[in-house]
Amino acid sequence: MPEPRIRPARPADDDALRELDVATWSTLHAVQPRPLPPYQPFFDERHTPGGYLVAEGRGGDGDGDGRIAGYIRLEVPTPLACNQHVRQIQGLVVAGWARGQGLGRALLRAAADEARRQGAVRITLRVLGHNTPARKLYESEGYAVEGVLPGEFFLAGRYVDDVLMGRSLTR
């Protein structure tokens, strides 16, 4: 199977990314309420195309060539000068039709490469404690649990931990 094409997001990706977010919404990873029509634009002044890498891929049935199959958002976690050496993953989504093809792993690696290119020496993320598939993926890519905020969110009738993970980009 060919490698996915990962590229910077463009303003023209707005509709496809919004549709992907709506289609993949789940309390397994989302703390925001389920999006309902009328849908807001995907990009806004806080979420600009410059913070995203998108993957174009192919579904297991051969469908989806050139379609956006996933994205990852990479940002500076705070505006503080003393924190500019860190990048934070603030979202990773893969379309249902593109799962199981290594796309999440490819996006994580592309984000780490982009963070290094930007001069970062460390990368972090937050993941919900009950999202076992994502946690296993992050651990397999060298991320370690660095903290847990027990019961930080109340989702689908239960309290869920917020797990803080990170890794060095220099090793």
C-alpha cells in the first residue's frame, strides 16, 4: 500500500476537515459537545491552516484516493517565551475508512519532524484516560505518561482522567 501523502493544511481544506470532525466525533476523544448543524467553519482565528498537517490517503477498498484521511494539529502550548521550545499536539483524527493503515503513526512522525523543523526539542499531548488505542499508539512512538489529572472531565455519564504525555525530540 502506498505511503499517505502528508502536507500542510490549506484554507480550501475547511469543508473536508469539518466533515471529518463531524464523522469521527466520539466521547472516546472529544471533550466538546457533539457538533450539530449549522456547523461552524473548521478554521477560525485560533485554529488556522498553519497549525495543521493533513494526510491524503486511500481506503482499504481502494476508495478515497486524494481525499483527506486525517489530520494532526501542532501548536506552541503557551505564548510564554520560556515555553517556545515545546510543541503540543492538540488533535489527531483519522477517518474510519483509513484506519488500520498506519496513518495515525505517520501523522505523529510528521508532526515530530515539523516540530523539530520549527526548533522544538520537546513535544507533548493530552489524551483521555479511557482512549486505550490512542495511548498505545503514543507509547509505541516514545511518548511517556508525565501526569494524570484524575476525573478531569465528565463524559457520557462518567468521570474520565486527562493524561499528559510527552517525549524528547532530541533522542
